[in-house]
Amino acid sequence: MSIRSILIHPDPRLKAVADPVVEVDKDLRKLADDMLETMYNAPGIGLAAPQVGVGKRLLVMDCVKEEGAPPRPMVLINPEVVWASDETNVYEEGCLSIPDQYADVERPAEVEVSWMDLDGKAQKERFDGLWATCVQHEIDHLHGKLFIDYLKPLKRQMITRKMVKLKRERARL
Ligand code: K1U
Ligand code: ZN
């Protein structure tokens, strides 16, 4: 397993629509393993393939937050939201591609998601709480959408300017 570098906004690869996965092969398994290691190392609770520069419909997540509880690493291939609740939740979201910036985002409180697992088996599950917020945030990444796209233009521009500055500073090091 290896840690991959995470793209920082703005980057055209974060705005692109990801392609469906057609085959679960050795390279895809390695990508999923690397993404989980990258997510835990960050640390984060989710990561989508476009964030490591791979334009495929693949995401990983683990939203277990209870101290001492066993981890629940999940790999979702070609995930789709098949149902969303009318009830909504507001959560202060962050993003590993937009470091140190947080903002309230309103999303459906519960979603049902279908996907394929690493054995090529179809899966379907209903998520709520942080899991629901996270899976929607990650599926947005697969559509080239970031949480700042839900914010007012002025706030979004302010965050984008900060990220441009951060990238310039990091490039100078
Ligand atoms: O997609 C990403 O960039 C990962 C992102 C997922 C996410 C966070 C909050 C709401 C929705 C989706 C993160 O993991 S940001 C880091 C974070 O939230 C966190 C880090 C350490 C412990 C707990 C949370
Ligand atoms: Zn994100």
C-alpha cells in the first residue's frame, strides 16, 4: 500500500466527471488500498478517486468515530444515490482537497446508495448521520462537484483565492 498525493482545489481534474469502472482488476484493488491508506493518513473520513488524480467512479470512506470501535473501511465502486429523504441535515463539512476550510452544507438526512464491491457484487445500503453526509460529499466528487459549490459565490471565491495562495506557497518550498 502507498500514500498518494491529494490534489488541491483549484484543479481541472477535480471538476471533471469520473468514468464508470468497467472491470475490478489488480490495479483497481491497489488503487482502493492506496486510497484507504491515504484517507486514514490524512486523516479523513472519505476520499474519492478524482482527489488522487484518477477519473474513475470509486470512493472509500470510514465514518466510525466512537473511540475503541472497530474501523469500517468501505470501498464503493460506481455508487449511485437511488433514494434521498425529504428531511435534511446541516453539517459543517471539510474537504481534503480544500485544507482547513469548513462551511455548513445542507443535504438529505438519509440516502440509499447502490454500488459494486471489490468482489464485483451489487450492494445497496441506507446511510444516515455522518455516513449520509460523507457518502453524498464523495459522490459529488465523482460528478466534479465540491462542497464549496453549495456556498454563495463570494464565499466560494474567497476560499478559492486562499487555495491558490496555498498552492503557490507549497510550490515555492
Ligand atoms: O472528501 C474529502 O475530502 C474527505 C472529507 C470528507 C467529509 C468531511 C466532512 C463532511 C463530509 C465529508 C474529510 O474527511 S475532511 C476531514 C474530516 O472531516 C475529519 C478528519 C479527521 C477526523 C474526523 C473528520
Ligand atoms: Zn472532499
